[in-house]
Amino acid sequence: MSAIDNELNLLKQRMATLEEQKRIHAEKEAEKEANPMKVLGEILDEKKKLRNVLVESPRHGPALRPSKNIPMGTEDFEWLCDQNDKVKYLEPIFNMFKSINERLDVLENKKKENSIDTLF
């Protein structure tokens, strides 16, 4: 009987863990939908960290910095170069969106101030 009780307790614990993971995932998805600029900024920050792994050499082009944490295979190197290229393209686009968002916030605030002034 105790073996069955132990199995039930393990299954309950597993269900609780899965429900918690589901809740965390749902919160992350809701945050992504609510703040797409923040999510894009976080992605770019991650990619910038990867970009710091690459070093541009005038003679040999991009090369990996010596690191014990980074695998030195050819496929990994090509993947890092590809990530570096993506950051180069995404970063100006992100900055443009950020600038547009700031301008829209200013315009919305002015509109709110004008609508309040017309009421009085």
C-alpha cells in the first residue's frame, strides 16, 4: 500500500511542477505580447554577447576568441558569424523602432495635455 501512496505522491509532485512550468510559460508569452520592444531588446543583448566572442582580424577576418566555453568547430564558427551578421542588421532597426516609439509617446502626451486643456 505504501508503494502506491509513494507513487501517487510522486505523480502529484510531478503534476505540480508541470503546472508551475505551464504558468511560467504563459506569463512569458503574455509579456512578449505586451512588450515586443523589450523582448527584441533582450534578444539583441543576447546576440551582442555572442558577437563579443568574435574578434575581427584585419588579416584573417573574423576569428574566435580563445575560450573554454565556446566550441571551436567550423559549424559553430559559421553559426557565430551568422549571428553577428544578424545583429548588425537588427540593431539599427531596433533603434529606429525605439526612436519612433519615443516620438509617439511624446505626441500622445501632447494630445492628452491638449484634450485636458480644452475641457477647462
